Amino acid sequence: MTSYQFTRTAATFNEDGSVVFETQDNLADVIEVADDWMKGKEAIKTGLPHEATGYVSEGFSKYGIYVCSSHFGDSLLTDT
């Protein structure tokens, strides 16, 4: 797993078309992302088992990969 640190941010779209970004808290959050998810992506294309990797699935424009968050516990992250 590789750790990534970020600050949660919310975007609000106003009627005049402007966008306001606000941090939801002042604390940085950390998620851990499975290092081997790309190996699983390649394995499934060739029919090999991928369940032991962090790769879960993919759709038309996103990949589902395994992550762990201090706020939400184990979860699924979709990434374009």
C-alpha cells in the first residue's frame, strides 16, 4: 500500500456561475492505495487471477481499486 495525504475540499457552484472551494476540515486525511492494482488490471485482460491484487473492476471511464481510509475504513476508490 502507498499512502497519499490530502485535504478534503468541497466545491459549491453559485447561480452566477462562480465556484467556491472550501476545505471541510483543517486536518489532512490519508488514504492507502494498493500498489499492485495495475498488475491486476493486466492479469484480468489475459484471463489470469486478479483477486490477490488491489484491482477490483473497471467501467467505461473508471477503474475500481482497493483503498483504506482512516475515515471510512476499507473501501473502493474509482479513478479515471
